[in-house]
Amino acid sequence: MSLGYDGRAIANYILDYCDGRGRRVTNLALQKLVYFCHVWALISRGKPLIRHKFEAWEFGPVLPYLYRSFKNFDRSPITSRAMQIDPTDGQQRVVGYDFDAETESLLEETVEFYSRLSAGMLVDLSHADGGPWHSVWNHAGKVNPGMKIDDDSIVEFYSKVPPPFTTQ
């Protein structure tokens, strides 16, 4: 079983997919698109798409390292790709992706649906009452370092909700 992908690879796929269809993506929208890809991978495949945990931030689930990759765009559409340091030569390179057919199909289906929605609508969807973000954000005064959103809570909530598209 895969331990999941680097969120930057998923983000770069999403950005390439959306660019190819003339859809502009902000950092806020990208965070939610990556999150919903992770959600539906957990539900349909029973394993995480992303190897890192999302955190509950004010405007929804966020991968902090992915946020930092694009924070210089602020509210503007993203026009570059997430980078990483190549350990062989110390140079920055675009984070590549090479997904199996099942993963690519899931990503395409999920991104095709959610990328048509506004960033505000994506935030609203990620803030669903009783959902994983809502439960962590409104943690009733208990300590929750890093405001981590657990994959089990994602599965528990979204397994009761039909996907808004046809999954493989």
C-alpha cells in the first residue's frame, strides 16, 4: 500500500490540468482542490493520496508546506509550479508527477468537478458542519497541536456523503 504522494506533485498536476482548460487557480482554491482529491482517494481507494496531514486553518484544510510554495501569489492565480531541491546537485526543480492510471483517473474526475467551483464555494464545502475541518477548528478548548485533520475523521464523515461525481 502506498504511503501517499507529496502534495506538491498533486498540486502541480492540478495546476497543469486547470491550465490546459483555461481555469485559473489561486492558492486558496488549490489547497481545497488537493484536499478534495485526498478525500475521495481515501473513500474510493481506502488509502491516502497525500502522505502528510492537512491542518485546519481559518479558510479550510491546508498543507502548510504547499501553502508556503505558493504564498507569494497571495490572491492571484498561480503561474508557476511547486519546486523541490534536487539532492544530487542542490538545484531547484519542479516537483514532477507520474501517477498510475487509477490515480490519474481519480484526480481527473475530482479536479474536473471541483475546479469549476469558486474558491469561496470550495471553502464552504470544506467547512461542512460536523465535517473533519469543522470538528478540528471547533475543538471545544481541547489541545490539538498543529490542528491536524486525521484521515480517519475524513473517512468517517465523507463515507456517509455520496461523491458529487462518478468514481471509478
